[in-house]
Amino acid sequence: MKLIVTLFFAFIASAAFSANKSEDIFLTKNNTVNLRGPVTTESVNEVIADLTALDKVPEDGPIFLVLNTPGGSILAGLELIQYMNTLRRPVLVVANFAASMGFHILQHSKTRFVTEFGTIMSHRARGSFSGEIPQQINSRLKHIIDLVGKMDDHVISRTNGKYNRSSYMELIRDEYWGVGANTINDRFVDKVAVLKCERELKETKEKKELQIFMFRIKAEISKCPLINEITIDKEEHRDLVNKHFTNIRNYQE
């Protein structure tokens, strides 16, 4: 009987913990910005423009930046981090998929959200650069090491003592992957976000350029981050493909 009572109270405590760590978020055209695809100078400029526009809306509630990104440029990501924390309205980040630099953008949100089946990933930094040997190479390498070190220190500070530099570096040595509520226990997320989109947001389209093989494809996608159906102008891009292969044939002749 004692065991049953103990298990019952443990279940109640676990349920209460889960309830306290989740939040319903209603996304609207006045509070939602998406970062879809790689973190690049171009994509960050688009996000900054969207954040700037929403910051001018006469509302005081937060702006939700929803991430669906494999990561990308460190410098472009840091530009976004610095900008989003200067706005009048708070910017809260929601990870649906946030890997690499996307993971670090998430760590700079006052409240870090992940969706129920959202995935986050962190790994040791990698990259390449060029320069004169040895002075420029040494100088640039030191700069990158210092920059990445500061980023990792910030991540570690957000875990409230769960990780130190040694244990965090070991965790991400072969990549850290976390899903949903598990990321709360790992101290990389604060709450699970239960997202819902207003009808107007679902029906509003944003234009995107996608790189598919050698082609830049213009597409439209819903501003609701829960909808990932892409619409393209088939006639326009059929002409683009035909023109490409016509040019190849003319060159070969």
C-alpha cells in the first residue's frame, strides 16, 4: 500500500511538473516571425526586417521567433542575436528544429521554448578560413576560438550549474540531440510550447527562394510555422529549367 501511494504521488508530481513547463502560444500575424532554412546573411536580414516591422505594431506582447533551421553562419547568427535583444517588444524563441547556430540563437531567448516534438542539436564548432601563413591564420583562428568560447560559455551559464565547460564539451563531442520535454531536463529549454495559429496567419503567404540543385526556385509558404506545404509557379520554373538545358545544348554544339 505504501508503495502504491508513493507511486501515485510521484505520478501527480510528474504531471504537475509537466503542466508547469508547458505553455499554450497563439500565433498571429502581429506576433510571429519565422526563420526557415540556413542561417545566412540573407535569411537574417529578412528576419530582422520582419522583427522591425512587428516591433512598430502598437502592442506590448512578445514576438515569437520560430526556428526551423539546420544552422549556418556564426557571424550572421550573432548579428540576429544582438539585434533581437534591442527591440521594444521582447523576442521569445521557439525551436521546432534548431541545430548548430539555431541552437545558440535559442539560448539567447529570455524564455527558451521547444515544441512537443521539436528537436535541438549542438556540436563542436567546425569550419574553414584562409589567410597568409602564419600571421593571418593564427590571428583568425584565435578570433574564432575566442568567439566560439564566449558562445559556449553563455550556453553553459543558462544550464544553472548542470554543466561546466568540460562536461558540456564532452556532451557535444559526438553531437547533442534533444527532443521536446527532454531538453528541459537537460537545461537547454525552459518550456514546451503548444502552438496554435490564427486563421489569418495560416492563410497569409510569405515568399521564399529555395535552392534546388542548380536552380533558385521562387516559392510561397504559409506564415504559420505548423504548415510547411510549398507552392511554386510550375509554368515559370518549367521555363527556367527548359532554358537552362537549352543553353547547355547550345554550348555543346
